[in-house]
Amino acid sequence: MSVKVYAVTGMTCDHCVAAVRGEVSNVPGVTDVNVDLAAGRVSVDGTGFTDEQIRAAVDEAGYTLVAT
């Protein structure tokens, strides 16, 4: 297992956190998601997922992944 941290823009409230957490949690191989609203960061734990899968999930939630 590994933890990857991503910077995400556009998150402003608890609803944003829930939306990002929900979409990223659905990516195959993801076992845990921690969203830090104040820092604009999402930590993803698991194996077998790609940065592009995480980017697509964040996009589906309505936000933008800006860095890995």
C-alpha cells in the first residue's frame, strides 16, 4: 500500500469534501481517502490506482486536481 497526496482546487465547504471523498473512494484499489479542506489536499491510500483515475474522479466531483 502507498499513500499519494494530491492538490485540488475549488473545494470550499464540507459538501465539497464529501463529494471528492465519495468519488475518489470509488476508484478501484483505493482503500482510504482523507480530504484536508484548509490545505486543499487529498491523501489517497491503496494500491493499483493511477493518477489519471484520481484526476478523473476529482473532475467527476466537480473540482480540479492541480498537482500530484
